Amino acid sequence: MTITIDDANAMIAHHLATNGYAVVRLFEHVESEGLCDAFKQALRELPEYRSCSGWRYSKTGFGALGVASSFHNRFVRRMRLVAHARVLPVLREVDRLGDARASVGPIRCERFSDRFAGYRRKNKAEAPRKVHQMLDRMLVRTKDQKPSPESWHQDVSVYEDGDTVYGGWIAFTDQTIRLVPATQHLHTPIAGFAKISAAALQDLLPRALDVSIPRGCLLLMNQSIVHEVLANPITTDPMCRLFTGWRLTHDHRTLLEATDRNRNCRQDGCGSAQSIDAVLDDMAVPKLPSNQLPSMYNLRNVDYIIQRQGLREWCDAYLQNAMLVVTPTYVDGVTAKRPEGMEPTRVWKVPDLHAPSIAKLRQLSSDGFDRPVDWDALFPPYTAEEREMYKPHSPLNERAIVFASLADSL
């Protein structure tokens, strides 16, 4: 029996709707080898970083980059277009299914209520939902970087009624995630990082799976599925991925505009509102679906003595002088200066906690960079057609064809 592309999309959509995750192949094995090299080359061209031989592009153990170029360089934009063209027909079928509950049977835990904002029973007369992709960043993790182990949890975005939000990533090296299938409909009232209690885990852990994401594949995962971040050492050095996200919605706004305030901006209070067009115009760092603004480093790197030396060394090894603009003040109010023997006349500088936009970097003197930067080649303006991908639109086959052709031309 011959399986058509429509049959394949229907099977993927059913698995995604019922189990809360799916692994979708975007590139064949041979092609994915070249894409990993292209990913690394894109890293080498990020203007915020010096020309160096290492891969420690993030100060955190997790490895996700906080610079604007990680969201807006030509390579990641092309990858998003390819993924969007592949995902649109799947999400259209998911919407038709109405996010059906899993057929594996209900999981009953006192911790959860039966109603989940991202779950809905499809009304036959109801209009199809629209879809939009969400901006996210690159991750590169070396063998000497180890993420903090995160207990079993759900990632809960700010939803509008009838929304379903998917996260995941494109894997450029072989990767694994541990999750509990069919837990995306277990509701928790906690926004953001919602830990799972020990009592609830007794019911959930027997269902846990290790899911492999081979290189060249895309992980699609309902953001509310129960999962954990493993602190195991990586097997491929470095590990490379591009985070991705999609939202099915009746809303005319993007998720970026539906979440009005940031939650983790120590330097400017509660944060500020963002619009998708302003972010794309300036090529700025956007809020993540969790409503958090990515940072360049952890505040503890400055506040705690034991971590200051590591932050100094990382800034000197990886960041352009143009990025080092802040004279940090310790929690005791003492200006941060270098130890004896390390250029004591030079005041220690660090980047802003939240990185500047590409538009702002372009205004800086070339003296702050250790190499010429071809801004227009690395960061061409977003076209109207490309912008459409980031705004709620109809997931029709015709649109998938358009986005695929855009990827070929970018």
C-alpha cells in the first residue's frame, strides 16, 4: 500500500493531538550533515561574538543564546521557513481533529483539574483556527556545559481561549528528551514553570518515555506536556539545535502581543510590551512564549564572588568590545574591578543583561568589533511574505508552498 503525504500528515497529526508530541523529519541524513556545518558557520558569523575557536556561546549551562542575532540571522530564518512549510498541513489536521484526548485512557491526579485552556472540543460549525510561528533562538552546548537538572514539570504559556501552543526544536545533532505522553491536557493553574508533585509523579512516571530526535528532525511538543530536562553529558560535541514554536488560535494577535509584560527584567522593573513588527523591524530579542526575556547571563554570575571570575573570562574570550558596556556593581555596592595582575587600571565591563537589537549594533563604531560585519548580507530585512509566518494566518496548502519557496530564496 502506498502512503501519500496526506496520509503521513494525518498520522503525524493524530499522534501529536493524542500523545502531545511528534518527531517530524525535515532533512535527509546526508543533507543534515551539511546543515550542522551550516549551523556552526552561522554561529561563527554572529557579530556579538569575537572570532574564537571554542563553542561556549552561552554563559549558562543550558546553552541557549541570548543575543539578537541568534533569532534573526539568515540561517535560522531559512530553517524556520522550511519547518513552517512542513508543519502547516500537520497543524491544519490537528485543528480538524479538535485536539482529541489521548486514546490511552485518562490519567487521574488530584493535582490537576479537568479543564485545560489549550484543550477544546471541536464544534463542527466553528471556524478553523489560524496559526503563527514564534521566534526562538539557537542553542549550542559543549561537553563542559551541564544544564541544571529540572524536575518533572509543565511549561505553561499565557493562553487565549481555544489556543494550543507547541514548542520543540530542530535538531542538528542527535538528541533525546524524556516526557510523559498524553499529559498535555492535565491542567495546572501555575503559569511558566509548573513543577509536578511527588504524589502526581507516582501515576505519571510508569508512562515516561525517552524520545529520540535524530539530526535533521523537528520535535513538535505541546508546551504543557509533562517532561524533564536531563543533566546527562552530551554525546556529540557540541550539541546544536534551533528552538521553534507554533500557536493555533482564533486570536488576531500574536502570542508576543498577547503577553503585555515581561517577568524577569531586573534592570527595568516589570518589563515592556513588544509587538511583532517592531521586533522584526529592529531585529530585537523577543520575549519567549513563557513570557520571559532571554538574558545574556545569570545575575548570580555578578552577585556571587565564586562566579565572577568565570563571567570575566567568558566575556574576554567570547564577546566583542562593543557588547561590553556595563560596569557591574556587586550586591554590596562595590564597583567590580579586576584582581591584581589582570590589568588593574581597566574597569571590568559586562554586556547588558538583555542584549541589544541588531539595529542598535549597526549604529556602533566598527572599532568595537574584531572583524568587518556585512550587516545587509547577514541580516536582510524581513519581507512582507516572511513576516506573515509570524502572524496568525490560515494554514492552507498554498501558504506552505509559498513559505517553502521563500526558504529557497533566502
